[in-house]
Amino acid sequence: MATEYGQGYGHDSGLGFTEGARRRLPAGLRAPFEGRSWREFGYVLLSLPIGIMLFVYAVTMVSLGAGLLVTFLGIPVLAAGLAGCRGFGALERARARGLLGLEVGDPEPLRMKKSGVMAWMGAVLKSGTSWRALLYALVQFPWSVFSFVVAVNFWAYGWGLLTYPLWFWLFPMYGGQSGLQLYGDGSHSIYLDNPFEITVTALVGLLFTLATPWIVRALTMVDRVLVHGLLGPSRLATRVVELESGRGVVVDTAAADLRRIERDLHDGAQARLVALAMDLGLAKEKLAEDPRAAARMVDEAHGEVKTALQELRDLARGIHPAVLTDRGLDAALSAVASRCTVPVQVEVDLAERPAPAIEGIAYFTVSELLQNISKHARATWAAVDVWRVKSRLMVQVVDNGVGGADASRGSGLGGLAERLDAVDGILVVDSPVGGPTRVTAELPWRGERAVG
């Protein structure tokens, strides 16, 4: 359709490698030199001192607050401790964003019905975000110790063994030994001092060095889970935001539809009816003096009435066609397909009818997609399939046009995606340049009455 049919961490400078050279290297070989690997290693290194600080603060404040609960001082101390954990949580989200590239939304703010210190303490103590931040402070410390030890040992041993041939000369010159001591007791010792042993040591170091970035990445995956799960918004808060956004889309869509209806009535049927009233008034005046002219004017007015009625029918069909209410999606979509400029095959496989709201959205979606095909796709055929999969209503429209459709361009497809998202639906567009285009809409199923 001409107008509608038509990554990770971003750029990484690495450590001294040009862009072309890094692209020619396999991912396993270039990982030790990538900026991402060093940022993740830096995150692990910082986690230990930060984890110690968080753990000491959390344990101290909670223990002090719990011990003072027998007095009034326990509540404000505990509230202050939880508030501090929330503040540290904000810093941890920023650290994860800067070093791990993890985008985590801010949790829900404190909800206070009244103002004042007492209301603030009550809100902090009742907030799930506060207790999740406290749990993060307690859990992150032992994990930071483990990840620090593993990452530092792998990194140090890897680079140490890999560069052993470079500093082998240190041992005989400054240590009075023939090389790195692999084993030693009172009777004998084993040193890595011959070319074969030095080469094997360097190869082992190479394996450690290549594996370390992936080990560190696996360790930071746990940090991602902790930050996202304990310091981000809860599922309930995320769901509330989604519902508020969906409600806004529904309100905006309803307002836009009302404006469209008012404009169509004002510019179409209303204008014709006004002109019809004027024509009938003139015909009434000419009825006595020129009956033939009056009859001609009445005949013209009759044609205007037919046109106005057709416009009203088209307007009503665009809102919610009567055939959809009376006979369901199969008949309504067949009627829409008959008005498309290309042949359309319609297949509706539903044992029962969905709820009227879902049925109306499905009809509107297919209608909009077929209009796009008529206007922009340059297709020679199209197909519409509707079926049910468990608790979802599936709608798919396929055409063999020029392709290039993209719902992210703010086009009509983007509006359809927003309308579907408002009811927990999904719009998936598969439209490579050159075609074919396959648009799949997935809606929640809510049945109402059996087809009969």
C-alpha cells in the first residue's frame, strides 16, 4: 500500500578495533574487546561495594526499627529505612540503565490520602515498592559476592595465563625461579618453564579469556532479573498504566468518530436535506402558476432524497451496519468484500458469535484493511480469514500487492494497532517490500450468543 505499504546497546566503540575489523571477527572472538563486556564487568565490580553498603544499611535500619517498635520511635525509623531503600533502588535502576542498557520504568509513587509526616510514614510502610526495595538490598549482597568472586577470578586467570609468555622472564630474573610454579612440596616442584608448557598455558588462558565475557553476561542476567522484578513497577501498576492508556485511546477514538459523523452529516445528508427543503418550497410556490416546472422540481427533489438516504445508509454502515447486528461477521464481511476493488475471498469459521463490541472491532479492522488494499496495495486478489483459537478471535487479511506496510509510521495501521491495544488486542503486520502483505489481528474472545 503506497502510503502505508511501502540492537542491543547501540553503537559500541570497542577497545581499539575498527568497525569493519570487529564485524569480520566472530562474536566469540570479539567479545573480550567489546565495550559491552567491559561495562558488564564494571557493573559486577561495583556491585560488591554497593551491595555491602545496601545490606548494612537495610539490616541496620530494619533491626533498629524493629527493636524500637515497642516505642513510638520504631515506626519512623522503619519508615526512614524503607524510604532509603527506595532511594537506593532509583540509583540501582540508573546504574543498570547506564552499564547494562536495561530500561526499567519507575515504580508507582507513594499514594497519600492526606498530607503530613504521619501520612507519609503510613504510605511508605504500606507501599509494596518499599518492601521490594528492602528485599533487593538483602538479596543483592550475597549475589554480588558470588558474582564478584567468579568474574574477577575468571578475568584475572584468563588474562594472566594468556599473557604468561610475555612476563615469563620475570620469574628467573626477579623471583629466582625458572617459571610459574604449578606444583611443589618438600621433595620436588613443577614449573611451567619450557616452550610446550608455556604455549599450553597461553592457550588455556585464551579459553578463559574468551569464555569470561559470556560468564559475566550470564551473571548480569540475574542482576537484570533482580532489578526488573524488585525495583521496577509491579505487574498491577503496569496493568493499571496499560488500562489507563487504553482508556485514553478509546476516548480519543470515540471523540474522533463523533467528529467524523458530525462532519459527514453536516457536509452530506444535512446539506442535501436543506437544499431539498428549499427546492420543495420553490416547487410549492410554482405549483399554481407553472405546474410543469413544479413537477420537474419535485422530481429533482425526489432524486436528492434518494441520494441523501444512500449517504445516511453509508454513514450508518460505517458506524455499525445492520447486517452485522442481524447476521454476524460472515455476512457483514462479505458485504464489505463486495465493495473492494479487487476480488476478495472471505472465510469465517466461528461456531458462535463474539460479543458485539469485539465483533464491531473485528468488522472495523477488516473494513479498514480492505480500504487500504483498494487505495494503495495495487493487488489483484485478497483474502479474509476469521477463526477462533481458544480465548482469542483471529482475523487475517492477505493481499498480493506491493507490500511495504509499516504500522510504526503513524499511518492508519498505527491507529488500528492502538484501537486493538485498547481491548488487549494485537496487530501484527508482515509486509516485505514487493509483497505479499499479511496483517493479523488478535482480539480477546468474549462470546455472547450462539449462531442460529
